[in-house]
Amino acid sequence: MFSLALKMLFGDTAKYLMLVAGLFFATFLIVQQASVFCGLMRWTTATLKNVAAPIYVVEEQVEQVNETNPMRDTDVARVRSVSAVRWAMPLYSGIQRVRLADGSFKTVQLVGIDAASLAGAPQRMVEGNLKDLRLPNTVVIDELAIERLSVDFKDPAKRIKIGDSFEINDIEARVVGICQAMRSFTGGPYIWTTYERALQYTPPQRKMLSAVIAAPGKGMTMDQAAAAIEKETGLRAYVNRDFGKNERDVTTGKTTRYGDFNTATVWWYVKNTGIPISFGTTVVIGFIVGVAIACQTFYAFVLDNLKHLGALKAMGMSNFRLSLMLIFQAFTVGIIGFGLGLLASAAFAMGALKNGQPPLYMPWQIPVAAFAVIQVICMLAALMGIIRLSLYEPAMVFRA
């Protein structure tokens, strides 16, 4: 029965290829656009991944990591006074403009960390020594900065390297290290320096502290420490889930989930920007294209083979078995179209990773969801064929 169904399917080459093409484009649109959306959302939390710290303490009105309200320097001491905190260090994070050797200006994400502990420093150094950051007028740049801050990136001799310098607010910044870092949503490279030097690079204002990064004390989970900080200081404490897995409460044995800065940041962009609508529209269009092409083509396929199916029905094959044949044909086409679409998406992803644009992140949930959507489309197409076949009388096969 199934071999006969495949012979009928592959025998009509034109409609078979049209079905595969429709499902291929639907798969590619859904997977590619969903992956780019996830990539953009990951970029919004780049600071949390690049500045590794268990807990971020910010002003109470802050909702996402890329828009922090300035705090008083005394807030660092307030957080340190909480018994549930092991250590707490100041953090500056802001967008600044740097002046290159040729006089041009570029935008960067400047990060200032504590000079003594270097808490919040980049985790993966490519060149140089992180401890050199304590020297006067020094910075550590990420790999994107080599491309953006070089006078001529295509010429290896003119690429920025360790020992080169540029200006931030008319103050020298000398490169002593290069690190790996995730790209930010704003598109600028990351530059690390000490907290005191970051305040010198930044135009002065009354409050300069962006956040306080902290770690839980011995025997305390990140959630317990965050709750204690909020209770005792009145500031807002977020847990950085990317820093590590949540530990169980030693007293209750349960894992509690406090305010997650990653989730809060992503949801802020989902609720306050048009990004989800833009990508969601494309995903919906992909679904509509798949439904339109697959249903119409498969229905035409059933009409063209109606006499053959009617003959099988006249010879005693039940509607159930004929329906299984149509479902099997639709499922086969769905597997092939989905596989080709996923392969094209993977090829696109490899090109995107090589060029760095567009941002693309494909968790396993996206292919699984896309496969389910494609099979729903195929089952809708098969259902239309089954309805038409059930209304067909076997006697019509023998009419002249």
C-alpha cells in the first residue's frame, strides 16, 4: 500500500516538486527568521554574558541591562553591608565615542571594573595580560574592536594591536589586551578599563555608578542573596542566570527563581519594540505560503489521481486505508521539504557566523517547532484530499 502511494507521488513529478518547493520555502522562512530573532534577543543580553557576575544590583526603576539609571557611589558600601553578600564591586557601563588616529569617531561600549579584584573582566583573553589593565591609561578591547577601530582593517599592517592607542574624551587609551566577547545589541565593540579610569573617560555628572556586581555569601544561593539585597537596601537585584545554575535552598530543598536579568531584558525588548512583530509577520507569511501551496497542489494531485483511487476503492480498499495512503504521501513530502529547508537554513547560518551578520542563534526548539508546523500544513493538505476522496463514489470509475 505504501509503495503504491510513493509510486503515485513520485510519478507526478511536476506536482511533487511543487509540493516540496512550497514546504522548502515555508521551512526556510520560519527557521531563518526565528533564528535571527533569537540571535537579536541574545545580543540584548550581551553585557550579562561579557561582564560575568552572579548578581547585578541596579536602581529600583531599571528593567533591562542596556538602560541603567545612575546610582550613588555609596550604594556599593550599602550592598557590601548585606550579610548575604560575599563581595560587591562597582561597575560602569555606557556608550562612548572614541577618536581614532585618522581623526574619525567610532561608538563603543565602555565597561569600567574594579581595579583590585578585576571582577567583571573578560573571561577569554586572546592576547595580552589582563593584569596590565592596572597600568595608566590602558584598556582591553574585544575582537570586534580590531575591525571597527582599525584605520584600515583590510591592511594587516594598519590593524589595531597591543601597544596602539586612541582617545576617549581627549584622554589616551592604550591597548594592552584583546579578548573574545559577544556582540552587543547596539553594535559597538566592548572596551574594558578600570572603574576610576572609566569615570575619567566619561563626561562628568553627579551620579556615575551604573550598577553594583555582587556574589552570594557562603551557604547562600544567588536568589537568597538577591532577596536580601533588595530587602536591606531598597535597590533592585537581578540574578544573572548565564553565570551559573541555580542552587537549591539548603533550608527548604527547593529551587526558587528570583528576578532574572536575562529574561527581564529580553521581555523588555519584546514588549517595547517592534522586533517581535516584524519577525513574527515573516514567520506567519511562511506558514501561509506553505498552506496555500501545499493544500492547493496536493488537492490538485488528488483530483488527477481520483480515478486510480476510485478504482482501488471499487476493488474493496476501505476509506481508512486510502486515507492512510494520502497521509503517508503528505508526510513524505513534508519530511523532504523540511529537510531541504533546514539544510538551506544551516547553510545560511554558516555564512552568517562567518560574516557576523545577521545575528543568528538556532536552539533545538526552533527546528522541532518548524517540523511540527510543516507537518500541520501537510496534514491540512491531506485532509482536503481525504474529504474529496470520501465523497467520490466508486461507481463513477466505470462511467463512460
